[in-house]
Amino acid sequence: MSTRPIVRPGSGADRWFALKTQIHTRLLNSLTPEQLRGLNKEGVREQIGSQLERLIGEENIPMTINERERLIEDILDEVFGLGPLEALIKDPAISDIMVNGFDNVYIERGGHIVETNIRFKDQNHVRLVIERIVSNIGRRIDDSSPIVDARLDDGSRVCAVIPPLSLIGPVMTIRRFGKKLLSTDDLKKNETMTAGMLDFLSGCVEARLNMVVSGGSGSGKTTMLNTLSRFVPDEQRVITIEDTAELQLQQTHVVRLETRPPNIEGAGAITQRDLVINALRMRPDRIIIGECRGSEAFDMMQAMNTGHDGSMTTVHANTARDAFSRLETMVMMASQHVPDYVIRQMLGSAVQIVVHMNRLPDGGRKVMSISEVGHTEDGHVEIREIFGFERQGMSPSGKVIGRFRATGEVPTCLTRLKAYGVHISQSIFQETHAVKER
């Protein structure tokens, strides 16, 4: 789907905005308060379009049919939607929308960030769209609360920052989530991982190993968590805990919990740690935390160590080893009186598998490593890489050249997999798979 330009061809952007604002204002003034309160996009779209046609005619401004239709669509977007961003929201191929002030809008499509021709009228226009988003969910953004995280009706995640914290005017990032879940066949076709790696990970989930998915922003951690959750047996009770709901589990017995920010008085916040503690009283078979980022890591690790096998979470980190360091720091935040070596022992016994993701320069997401957590010796946790991805260069077309390879390490968890009736061919731990240029 192509992006609909907001600037009228052959004329200045200011003139187009002025015309749109004038007709928008006349439209709203022509409606009674009762009509304004009862506006419904689907129900009155044709009626609104007819009124706009009449108002455009009264202005006596020559326009082509295509320009009239686009102006009507733009004004409908202002009345019912997110203004200039509405065309981007409707494009399923766009994964991220980044508004850097009123005249600088970027998108990510297919793993690549590109600038668009979308612009707002001015900084106040951006602020109005942000306020519309947050007011719909009972939140606010103002000088006393200049940062807000929110969620659109379609599940997209919105982060907005306004001055004085932002020096370039109101800024906003919208993280989109595809309505179509990637299948395991999609991941193999996209060469996110090999069939052997997927077989091993699915076996680990079935055998109820505790798993951590690490990686940077936009590396595919949530997608991987959704993929791993597919292998959880349908009869098990799963409780998910998230700051912003992103997970899309397919099981029937799923309880979804989401944190709550403080109210206008600064009270009433419910944190992830609060939800983890409460989830332990709800008879879960597994607990899945969308992302560990603070003191909830302590309670998550305790849950993993006390009978809630098969639990999963994600963490921001550059490597599997860094993921453990970050978790260690988070646990220390919650329980400063526990010695370092005890925390490492607890982490070493709680987590069995670390899957590390990365977004490569060509936009592709790949599993960079799958590692098994071993024993804790001399205060250090042993992390053995089972599978890895080796970058070997770039093709003339800009694609990353590399190969997935097994390190030759045979994981000790195979004994547990067999006990759960999961049999993995040991040949996959010797495989090498070159990535093909597509």
C-alpha cells in the first residue's frame, strides 16, 4: 500500500493545510452538539462526505475529482482518526512510525527506516493528535506529565514525549504489531533460524525448560516469544504479564495481566512486580513476562526455581552473557542484601536456555545464538553456545552473508527432553546452514 501524500500536488503545503483547516472548521460549525457527540465513522461517513462536497463547492476553489476525494479523506482522518498518520496506520507493511516534530516523519518497513512525505501543520497539530490518543484511554500528557506510554485499539504501542523534555517539539513513536502471526514456516523461510534450531527450541518448551530471549530494540524478541509459546500444550494455564500488551498466545487457557500507571495524583500504580507476586497465587502452570526490566526479575527467578517450570521472558541485552549480567543487576535492585554469588547461583539454576536475537543491517532478524546455561563455578555462570550465526560479509545488493552453525556442543538438557518424550536427532548439533541471498 502506498503512502498517500498529504501535500497537494502543484501547490504549497501551507495552502493545502489552510484549505483543509478552513473546511474542517466549517464542517464542525455546521453540526449541532448532539450530532458531534453522535458521530460514528462508519455510520456518517457518506453524510460527512456530502457536507464536505457542498462546502468545497461554496469555497469556489477549482479541484480535480482526485483532489476532492483526497481532501475529504484527510478531513475524515482529522475528525475520526490520527490525522496525517492515518494513512500510515492503515498500511500493514509498516512496523514503526516515528514522528520527530511536525515536519519529520519516518517509518520502518521491511526492516529499513525511511523518511516519508507526511507532515503536520505545526507543533500544535502533533500535540493534538497525541492528546487524542492518550485521552481515549483515560491518560493525560501535559507539563506535569510530559511522557506517556499508551496502546491503540489495534494493539499498537505508543510512546510520546512533549517539551520541555523534547527539544524539537512533541515527538511520538508507534510500534505496530502485525495482525497475522508469523508461523514457524515463515521463520524458516525468512531464515530467522534453521529447522534444526526450531526443533530444539520447541523441544525445550515442551520439556518445560525456563527460557530467556535477549536482544536489542526491534530485534524480534516479542516475535520469538510468541513463536516459543506456540509449543506450550493447550491444556496448561498460562499467565502473561506485560507493561503494554503485545503477546499473542494461541492457547485457550491464558490469563493476560497488564500494569497500570499512576493516576493524576501519582497514586494507584500497579507494577510488573506486583503482578508477578499476584500471579503466583493464581495457580499458573507457566508465567510469561513480556520483558524483565526491573525488580520483577527477582520474583520471576524465584518462580522459575519453585515449580513454575517452562516460564519465559525477554530482556534487552547485546549478548547471552550480557543478558545474565542484566538479570543479575535487576535482582540486586530488588534484594540488595543477597550476596552476589547467591544471586548467580539462583539465576544459574532458574534459567536453562538463552535465545539471543539481533536485527542485521539488511533489516533481517536472526537468532544469533542459542545457549545452554550450565553450572555456577567460582562465582561464574557457565553459558555454552549450542547454535550460532556467523556473519561473513555483505553481498553487492546489501544482504548479509553468513551461516548458521552448530558449535558441536551437545546440550545436557537432552536427558530432560527424553524424559518428556521429546527426541531430538543429535545430527542437528553438527549442522551448518548457509544463508541464501533472496
